[in-house]
Amino acid sequence: MIEYIQVMFSYTFILRALVVGVLVSLCASLLGVSLVLKRYSMIGDGLSHVGFGAIALATALNFAPMKFTVPVVVIAAVLLLRVSESSKIKGDSAIAMISTGALAVGILAASMTTGMNTDINSYLFGSILAMTKEDVVLSGTLSAIVIVLFLVFYNRIFAVTFDETFAAATGTRVRAYNMLIAVLTSITVVLGMRMMGALLISSLIIFPSLTAMRVCKRFKSVIFMSAVVSVLCFIAGLIISYFASTPTGATVVVINIGIYIIFALISRLLTRKI
């Protein structure tokens, strides 16, 4: 078995997928805890729709997909946060409005030019074969920025996650740090679309966090466990998808679901013993 795995990782496209997948999984798990606790986890799904629309538009206009999509999704995240702060349009409505609008624009642009070709579909459903050297460099750089910023502002992110009112009273710029979380999430979503696909990338944000919360209670321990679960699930999914010839993104999600169920059972057993 070890020999087969060694052969698997001798392929360049597998190594690229491993590097990008681990980095994106790590970023998604770190941000996912805050998003789930703030009941804003569906922002990942909304931004992935915006990302797909931007990629479709970039392909139609012959722009570099990743370089065009990252700033577009960041702007969408900022706009989404501003709109959701309005008393007339709440968070879930803002996500639905912006995401479906961007998706519609992207589909129209694609249908009037190149159509839903293979390259666009790879962003919709994910494809490890689509990873290029440029994607790895860009993903590595942006992932490093996301992780560093999260660690630097960890205490502030912790404060705005649990009690925005108290954080504001202590002088924390709540709006600025909420904006930071939204921007970091948008970057992570775009990076993960190439691997997981726009339809499944939000699972990397939601499942590891919910899984960790089943057995951990402290914020720091939840983040650590979420990161471990996310990275291990991705690696397991990548290996299984290679040998079983299944889509990588879907395989990773199914493994995350399985691990969540296991952790939920463990949590229930521990509760009964207490």
C-alpha cells in the first residue's frame, strides 16, 4: 500500500493538489470557526457563487481567471457585509441577492461567448488536473497571508466572534475586524474553487468547525482540532479519490461528513458517562 501511495505522489499534479489543498483546508478551518459561531457560515457558499460568476466572466473576456476573480470576490465580501448591516436587508437575504446576481451575470457571459466549457466546469465541480504551477504559487502566497493575518489579529477576531457589543465597548473596531474576516474568507473561497469546486468549497468552512465543536469547548482548542480534522480529511480524500477514481471535492466532503458523525457519537457517549 505504501508503494502505491509513493507512486501516487510522484505525479506533479498530485503534489500541486496536495500543497494547495492543505493550505486552503487550513485557512478554511481557521476562519470557519468564527463564521459558524457568528451564524454566518453560508457566506462561503454565497461568495463561491460570486467567484464562479467572476470566473465565467473572466473566461469570456480572456482575462486571467484567478487574478480577476480574487479582487472581485473581495469587493463582493465587503459589499455583502455593508448590505447585511442595513436594517432593511439582513445577512441571509444579502447573501442570496449578491450571490445569485453574480452567478446569473457569469452564466450569461459564458453562454454568449465560449459557453460552459471544460475550464469553467473545473471551477464549478473542481479538478485536481486543473492545478497549474502559477495556481500553486498564487495559492501559497495568498494562503500564507491569510494565516499570518489570522494569527496576528487572533485576539481581536476572538473578541468580535463572541461578543461584538463588549468588544466595541473595549475599543475594538468591530466593523474593521468583521471586514477582515469577510475578506480573508473571500480569498480562501477563491483559492479552494479550483480544487473543490464552487458547489462544495463551503463544506471546508462548515464541517471541520462543527466536527471540532462536538468534542472541544474552548475557542483555541476548537480552532486547533478544526485545522487538524480539515487537513487530514483533505489528505484522506485526495488519496481515496486517486485510487477509487472519484471526484476529489466530493470525496473530501463525504469523508468530512463521516468524521462529523463519528465525533458526534463520541460526544454523545462522553455526555452519557458524565
